[in-house]
Amino acid sequence: MTPNGLPKRPSRRFAAITTSLAIGALVLSGCAESQRGDDGGTAGGGDAEVNSTFIFAASSDPASLDPAFASDGESFRVSRQIFEGLVGTEPGTADPAPLLAESWEASEDGLSYDFTLKEGVKFHDGTDFNAEAVCANFDRWYNFKGIQQAESVGYYYNSLFKGYADSPENAVYESCEATSGNQATIKLAKPFAGFIASLSLPAFAMQSPAAMEEFEADKIEGTAEAPVLSEYATAHPTGTGPFKFDSWDNGQQIELSYNEDYWGEKGQIDRLIFRVLDDPVARRQALEAGTIDGYDLVAPADTQALEDAGYKIMAREPFTILYLGINQAVEELADLKVRQAISYAIDKDALIRQTLPEGTEKAIQFIPPVVNGWTEDVEAYDFDPEKAKELLAEAGYPDGFTVDFNYPTGVSRPYMPTPEQIFTNISAQLADVGITANPQPDKWSPDYLDRIQGGANHGIHLLGWTGDYNDTDNFVGVFFGGTKPEFAFDNQELFDKLTEARGIAVLEEQTPLYEEINRDVSELVPAVPLAHPAPSLAFNERVDSFPTSPVNDEVFNDIKLNK
Amino acid sequence: MLQVIGKRLALLVPTLLGLSVLLFLWVRNLPGGPATALLGDKATPEAVARINEAYGFNKPVIEQYMTYMGKLLTGDFGVSLRTGRPVLEEFATRFPATIELTAVALVFAIGLGIPLGYWAARNVGKWQDHFSVLLSLFGIVIPVFFLAFILKWVFAIQLPWFPTDGRQNPRIDATHVTDFYVLDGILTQEWDAAWDAFMHLVLPGIALGTIPLAIIVRITRASVLEVMNADYVRTARAKGLTAPLIRNRFILRNAMLPVTTTIGLQLGLLISGAVLTETVFAFNGIGRFLRDAIFNLDYPVLQGFIIFIALIYSLINLLVDVSYGFIDPRVRVQ
């Protein structure tokens, strides 16, 4: 009893709890040991010491770390650090250049390619990269079965090499033979002019056959729509690239570290982190707060402010096309004169100035100027509202007409950073010649794409494309290779020309045909090419240079840092 | 006491069973069926058939439910459609993050809420009272996501005192043992990592803790006001007990009963608040993952996570009931 007549509080209880907590913490800390190395976090990049950890914001987790089963930009960004293909790109361009293959020679018929491989290259697991490894990779793709063949899984092999071992009649690929340690011969069953260029895609990067076997890279379960990744694709990607995979904290970040046995030159980065930030505003804020060193697809509205604040904006050479699609299933739009009027009514320069990032080029056809077959000799439809009104009157719409204008919301694409602004801009321009746009906004995925590509219920619309590699068919063939609900455009003559061009094995011989096709398209106006927007990246002041690439072939080993 | 706990645990079984039936029926009744929900309206009949086959949607409902329950009981919650990883694994890797966040939010709400409520009650009608009431009103009125944005903009961007996102600065090469980052930092004695992880919790913790804070202030205030004038308090005063003793033993302890109930209920709500807070701060917990699952109709994740959350919610409220016994001896006797 205490003096005030109350029982004494059991303060022993408190003591017991704290003691046991303390003991518990001690026991645990005995098991837990810091795994920190004494790296000090700096790397001697020649003259100046720089912080060797580099953090880049990704907009999502990669879909898969096995690039053969990926097709999205974030997967490819990571795989370009870990893997290398036989073919790379010339820095700053989309043109193929030697990478793991030092040289190659095509047979005259374009059906056989002899690759001479770089020697002394090792995969991250220590196994040799050689001709046998090359053939193992090609044979792996060719032997894809079941859901591995699905468009949502093995997209690029499926769409470029068409057939598999179980459907050889469609296959472009035939066989691969390791003629010596560093010589491989690949035979194609059909000519494929884009073959060498396509090998620069991460989907065709060289992966360690030993690691793929050990971690069962081909063991993909689930369904085509919801594949369950293999252990290899989540935790053991093994390539020859400058960075090795360390860890993937799903939803948080991916960590890579420098591959000490890399055959190429060592860069300044030892630890490379891709941090997942799905909100574009959060990415900008993280850059401003110093949490990240850079991010991709800067909103045009942010570039000026970021530049003023001392951040570095780096624009890629445009390898994109933004167009105003026209659906000819709509009565008014089936009239060529109306489509020409729309073309004349749009002031592309004003549109670019007001809504698209710096570095954007005006488009007069559906391929960027660096792609084979681009020609000045097309109908350019320079801005001329009077002519547009005349054409409308000739077509029987002297007072104009009203049309559905579809655009996506809440999305930012490399070719279309702010669809809402682009819509507002173009609809105002169309209103000036008497065409009233009836706004039809939809959520990007799946609503918008479904509506545009899946049925006839749309009018004029905004869409575009980013090229995967330097191939004309990868642009015009995708849009106008056959009749699609998007345009309801039907011109067998043009379709045939595109099929013919695709089948020509030699690039130079394709050129005149593609120039002709581009001219035809400009006269038929199945859609209006608007611009080749330049996607840009933002970095903090410690980044001196970043290897911008029109096809995103950017290896972080080439980044130059100043501190 | 043990009997009470046992009874309550037994009650959990029908609760969770009922929930599992609801969830099961919900998925089977998605517009167009689960396969169409998964594939979109454009799905080809072959794709729908393939999905139905793969997930067993073409079997009789009772059989489907038995398979589903059988899997649940063996801990097989299926695989996330979005990430292709097991739901249980996705939950387990993210749950520590949400526990950390919720703990900070709760410490903030209780640590500030009870003193503030008591202070308001003791100064009822004066400016201190008005101030507390206004503050709690503000806390209830302001939407969590908006508060999160404002906190982030002011204290992470304009004034760079706190980090903007995530759980840990990636520049700190931290070792993770338990996935409770603050604890990890302490255990491995990487003090910078522990401090950094804590700093990452401050703003989201405040954003998440504001609504419970406001409610705790109000309940504490009302409850203290009621107890303050109770007979036994007057008697204690008359006996000449010291003011701190009266406050701690007589007023606060008795006033804590409704507050404890409120805290228990708030804990469950914190998880729904975490969906918004974790999204704004790109905090990799179950809330953010749940949001992604909703957007992507990742129904195995939704099913699994809802069951886990319900289980946790029930257990927390059981704990709250048990804690009555410690606060109020009368409950123990009953």
C-alpha cells in the first residue's frame, strides 16, 4: 500500500517489457549483419572523382527481365544495360552497327548471313559467348511453343520472324550453324530486308544458354493474357552487357552493378538503379528533390521551368510520328476533298510551337526523315485555310460539318506528350474553316485503343507511333499495309506495293518503291501526318552527357558525370 | 479472459467464410464474366474459352468454390495477373512497409490526439478548446490525398526537409533483413539507413494519421469532459489526491475506454487511407499495390488482399477488446 491508499502500480511490468525488448533486439542484431562493402560510393572516372551511383526513374516495373518475352519500353531500357545483341546502333542514329558481331556478310539472295563474332566476350555467369551461344538463342526463339508464341509474350519474334518450328511454312528463320568458334551462319527461308536492323532490338539480345537452362527461362506458365514469369525472367537475367543484375524490389526499384569483366570501356557508374515512379509529376519532383538523377518523357510544359532551374534537358532525334487519323467509315470523311481540306486547315507549325517539345520536326509523311524512302516529293498541304474552305464547298459542305474527334486522356506517349492540348489546338484550327469537332475523350488503355482500332465508332482521332528500328515497313506497313477499322481505308494497289517492298532483300532497291508509296499515301490522305515529336529526358546538373538515341538504344555506361 | 479470446477467434471463422463467399461471387459476376473482365470487350471467343479453361470458370459453381476454398486453406491465393508473381508473396513483401507506415501514423495520432483532447477538455470554452476543435475539424474535412500532396509540396519540394517518395534513398546502400526498414537499420547498425527510412515515413505518416488524430481529439475531449465531473473524481479530489494522480488514474484511465474502441476502428480505416497516401508518396506498400490491382482488374490480388486485410482488421479489433481488460478491470471480472 502506498501512502495515498492505492495499490502500487506494477512498474515491474514495464521494466520486464523493456528488458525483454532490449534482449530481443540484441539477439536479432547478432543475426543481422550489415552487408555493406566499403566501396565509398565513388569511382575514379579518370581525372575527377564522381559519385558512382546513378538513379533513373522508370515509369513502371519491367514486364519481364527476359527481353525475348518483353515488348515494353521499360523492360527494354533495363535489358539494354544487361544484354547486348549481335547488332547495335550507330550512336545517335537508328542505323545498325556492329556490337557482339564484329561484321557480317549477306549472300546475294539475302537468304544467308555470315556473322563474325567478337572474341573473348563472356556472359555474366562466366560462360563464353560464341557461335554456339548465338545458335542456341536463335533456336530457342524458333522453338517457342504455346503461349511463348502469343503476341503478348514473344511479341517481336512473332511479328518479325512470323513462324516457328511447329509452323515452318510461315517462318522467316530457317537455321543457324556454328561454323567455328566465332563464325555463325544464319539462313533465312524468306528474304527480310530489315533482318540486320531488327537484330538491334533488345528482344533479340544474346542471353546465356547455361543460365537460361539453369533457371528455366522457357518455363512460362499461366495464360497468354496473364503469363507467369520464369525464375530466369524475374531474378537471373544473364547477358554480356556492362551491367549485371543485382536485385528487383518489385514496385520499388531494380538494382544493377557494373560487370567487372565487361569487354568494353568502363564507364563512371558502378551502381545503377531504376526507381519505379508511375506518376509524371512525382518524377519531376523526385528530380527536383535530388532523389533521382534523371527521367524520361519530360512534359513539354516542364522543360522550360526545369531548364531555368539549372536542369539539363536532352532531346532525342525524333523517330516518331504523330498523326490525325481519319475514319472513312464516316460519310463526310470518305470524300477525298474533305480529307484534303482537313490537311490544308491544320497549321502544323503553330501546333508544334504551342503543344510539342522542343526539337519536334514538322511531318509531311509517315516516316521520319532518317528512314529509308523519305522524300520531299510528296503533297505537303501547306497551311491554307482559304483553300480548305473552297475544297469543303466543292465537296458539298459550304457551311462545314460536325465530326467526332477522339483523343485519349491521362496519358503521355513519346509522340504525344499531352493529347488534351493537341486536341484543343487542332479543333480550334478546324473550327476556323467550319469543321466542328465533337470532343470524344477516352481513357488510353484499354478504352481508347479499343475504340480506335477495334471498331468503326470513331471519327478523326489522334494517334502515333515510335519506330522500333530503322525499317520503313515498321512505319507505313504498320499503318497502311491492309485495311483496318482505324482508317477504313481500302486501296488494294497500295497494299500490294507495300507487300512487294517488304519482300525486297536489298535496302537500296526498296528506296524508289517506298518513295512512290509515300507519294501515293500523301495523295490519298488516309490520315494527316502532323509532326515528329522529339521525346526528351531531364537530368540533374551532374550529368554532362547522355547517349540519346532515336530508338532508345541508350546504355548508361556511356553517361558522362562531372561529380 | 482466454475464453473470451477463444470465442472471438471462433467468430472469425464464419466472418471470413462469409467474406470468401462474397468475394467468390463478386468475381464470378463481373460484367461479361471474369474472362471478359480480364481480356476486355474485344476478347475473341477462343481467348475467353482458354481463360475459362485455365481458371476453371467453366466448371459448376459449387465445384469452383470448393477448389477455391481448398486453395485458400492451403495458402494458395493464386498469381497476380499483372506481375505474374504469387499473391501471397506480393502481400508479404509489401506488408512490412504498410505496418511501418501505419505505426507511424498511429503514434502520431495517439501521441498528439490524446494530450490535445485532454487539454481541450480541461480548458473547455477557452481558446485552447476552440483551437483543438478547429484543428480536428480541419483534419476531418481535408481529403487525405490532398493533404498528402500539400505536405509533399511544402515540406519535400519547397522546403527540402523530407524525401518526396519511396521508403529509402537508393543512394544509401542499406541492408534489409526484416523488410521493416527502420528496424533493419537499427539491427544492422546502419544508423544512416534507419534515419533515412524514418524520414521517409514522416510525411506519409502525418498525412495518414490526420483523420484518426482528429477523431481521437474529439472522442478524448468528449470522454474526458464526461469523466471529469463524475462522482468518483470529485471524491478523489475531496480525499486530497494530487492533481497528476487524479488525471492519470481517475480521469484518463476511465476516459480511455471509448478512445481505445475508436483507435481499433481507425486502424482498419488506416489501410484504406494507405491506398491514397502510398500512391502520392510512391510508397511501396499494400495500398499502392491494391490501387494498381484495381486499375488492372487484377482480381486474384483483390481477392487475396481483401481477405488478408479483413483478417488483420478482425485480429486488431480482438486485440482492442482484450485491451479493455487491462484498462477496465470490470471487463476482466465479467
